Amino acid sequence: MRARGVYKLEQQVSATGKVSWLLTGTTLDGKRLRDRYDTEADGLIRKQSLEQAGANLSSREAQITYAMTAAQLKDAERAVLLLNKGTLCDAVEYYNDNYTPVADNKTVAEVYPLLLKAKAHLRPKSLRQYDCDLKCFVDDHPNIIMSRVSSAVLKRFLTNPAPIPGHPQVDRPWSIARQEYLLKVLAAFFSWAADEGYCGTNPASKVKLASVIKDQLDPAVLPLDDLQVLLDVAWDYYGGIYAAYVVLATWAAIRPEEVRRLAPERINLEEGYVRIQGNGAKTRARRVVSLAPNIIAMLRDLKARGLLTKESLNIDPIAWSYIRTLAGLKAADSNAKWLYLPPEERLKHRDVPLRAPCAYEDLKEWVKDVLRHTGISHHLAWFQNEGATATWAGNSPTIIHKHYKGLVTPAEARRFWTMLPKLLTAAGITAGLPKLPQLHA
């Protein structure tokens, strides 16, 4: 009796010479098998299939071969647990697309001089934000590795009330407005560092400050009574030696540094405009600033007395502090109380006594760029044309609408554009109201 499940494949040649393959045997259910195939391959396939069934075999899962080491497998498992969404492959693709090689051995104190060297071409005032403001952060975190500075580190620096080593004059905590400014300085620093390969990302982009920032950043406007006092004091201080600075910074809303860099020959009183060149503008963009009748009247008086010069426009900082203090305004922020009663050796004009109208604590606060903000606010209130005000001030219409709309009334603007120092008013000099075509000819 033939054994079941045993098969034999043999070659057969017919009388005509045709070759075939004969598969013989007995299946598991007792059926005798005698099949003929034209090729050996077909016979073998059938034979193996029957043998596998006879051995009761089932297909096995393919064996997994790992290309990673045990340490790499553990690292991959940890990475999967850290993922909040997506797959590990998604994370790897994003990393490959955004990764920047980092020189992870550089500290903040080591990278800081490299920044100053790279920015040496900037104007002194622009460089000052790195040389002074950024220096506070550097001295507060000198040994931290650049690539390890996080948004949490930056936020703690901005909101921390503790003193900064090496900066006893810096009074913290800072206001929200000051924090916002310093965050921009830090953002510029880390953006440059990321481009240079000292850190992978810019941590400042993820810092969120207090939500009240918009309310605190409304431009400050100097009350007109205080402005009149400031103008009169400037006109009286050494006969008005620095009055031109106050006039142009306020009624022409020219930025302080732009006034200091302004050449007197660019002031055309006959046609009523000031030409700000690109190399003298904050954004290096030239513009023409039209002058209202009261500005022309004041500058003509100063020019006739030889007080419209480069020296009068480049106001002395200490003299400017005296003028503001004499007008009842704080010379600077709370860190500069020494300006109220400066030591004798710091007096530039020793024959002019500093007689403040009240104690330092009672002086009114002085806000940076308040004269420019005052001029822009009254220009918009009088002309009601955001595009015209933006062109006149060297800003964008969006900024004008967002920050300056509704700060003063038309009645206040009328008084602003006819204001003159009392010495000129007493001499019978008056000024008419400006007209839009005149200011933007």
C-alpha cells in the first residue's frame, strides 16, 4: 500500500520524443495522483504544495531585523512618548527641514562681542541699544549657552525685579512698555545669532508679555499748558540758543536724532519745508516735512538772531535736561535724579542757576518722544487725513490710525497750530492756521 502524502516527479519521453513531467503519489485523503505537466517547474510547484499540506505547515510572519542599536531603540521609544501629535517620521522630517547647526560651546558673553563687531557699521544711537540695553541681559546671564536660552529665561529677565549685576543705576521691575522695547532688542540679537549658527531658534519669538501692553503703549501727548511753559523756557534759556530744537521736534514732529543731524541749509523758510535726507533719517528714507505758519514765524525769529545753526539744533543733553526741569518736567526717568541737582563740575553753564518750580517728586513725568507724539497727534486731529499725516511724519497710515487717532480734539489742535512763545506774542507776532495743501505741497 502506497504511503499517503508521498509524491514523486519523473521525466517522461513519449514515442514521438515529447518531454513531459509525471507527478505520482497518494494524497492525504487516499486519492491516487497521476498528473502530467509540460514543464518541471509546474510539477515542482504542485508537488511542494501537496507536501506542505501533508506536513500541516502554516506560513510564518517574517522575522523583524532591527538596524538600530539598543540605545537607539530606547531613544526612539522616548521620542514617541514625547510626541503630542503626528508620527515620529513627521517630527524627523520637520527637524531635517528646520535644523540649523549650532556652535553649542558659545556662551552669551562670548557671542555678544561678535554681535557688536558685526553691527559696527550702524549709527551710534542704533548701536547703543546693543551696547547698553542688551548689555543688561549679557551681564545677567553671562555663562549660559546660547542654544540653551529659552523663552522662559527671557521672560524672567524682563519681569524680574532683582538688580542686575554691574548695573546699579537700572531700576527694576520695568514697565510693560520698557519690557516690550527690550524684547525687540533681544529678538534682534537672537535672530542674528540663529543666522550665524550660535543658536537653533529665536527664543524671543515665543515670549508673551502682559495683555495690557496696548493700553500702556498709547503715545503720550504733552498738555498744551505744559507745552507753552516749555516753549517759553526754551525761548528764555540763553536767549533761545536751543529753541529751534524744541520747535522742530514738536511742531514738525521730527525725531530727536533727525533734528540733531539736520543741516540748517535744509530748512527752507521761504517755501516752508524741511528736507530730511536719507542719511539723516531714522529709517534712512528721505522725506520733505512741510512747515506750518507758526513754525516759520518762530524759526525766522531765531534765524534773524543767529540761533538757527548746527550747534542750536544739536542740543546739549545737560542743557536740555535743565530746560525741561525749569519747565516743571522731569529731566529723564527715575534713574536720572542726579540731573535735578547736578554736582558743580557737571554744570555746563555755571552762571545759570537751576531753579526748579517745585521739588523733584512733584515734577511732571517726561515720556520719551513725547514732543513728536504731540505733533503727530495734533496734525491728525486738525487735518483728519491719516495718509497726509503719515507722509508728513515719515510713518505708515496703519501706525497713524492705530496709535494716534482720537488723542486730542480739534479745539486743542487749533490752539497747538497757533501757539507761539509769549515773547513773540508780546511783540505782536501772530500765526494763522495751516492749510493741508500748504503743508503737503
